[in-house]
Amino acid sequence: MVLLVFVLGALLGVLAGGVLCARYLRSALVDDLGPRLARMHADLDPQIRRMQNQLDLIESAVNMALATWYAEMGSTPPRLPAIPAARQGEGVR
């Protein structure tokens, strides 16, 4: 029983040490990479802005085409159905 308590304590100690080590390494990596990411983002920012502008232009062109299409559909009279309706004398088979 005493051995089990020591083994359980050792496992909990290893687990707590691993958590603290991971937290320390994560904060160290973030502190180290933070300035590099900011510089890289500043370099990529004009490219990202250009790509976003192109996407906005495509979106507005699609919206305009859809609006025109819907306006044309509303202005034309409705077509006759492609399948003719059943005649009065004929029953449904």
C-alpha cells in the first residue's frame, strides 16, 4: 500500500512537471516568435490587402450579375410549363 502511494505521488509529480515544462516552453516560443511574426505580417500585409481587394471585386461582380439576372427574370412573362397539363377527358393512368 505504501509503495502504491509513492508510485502515485511520483506519477503526479511527473505530470505536474510536464505541465509546467510545456507551459514554460510555450511562453518562451511565443515570446521568441512574436516579433518575427509581426515583421512577417508587415511584409505580407500589402499582398493580403491586394488579394482581399480582388476577392471583393469578384464578389461585387457576381452580385451584380445575379441582380441583373433576377431583374431580367422578373421582367419577362412566365413561360408555359414544359409538361402539358392533363386533358379533361383523359384520366390519370
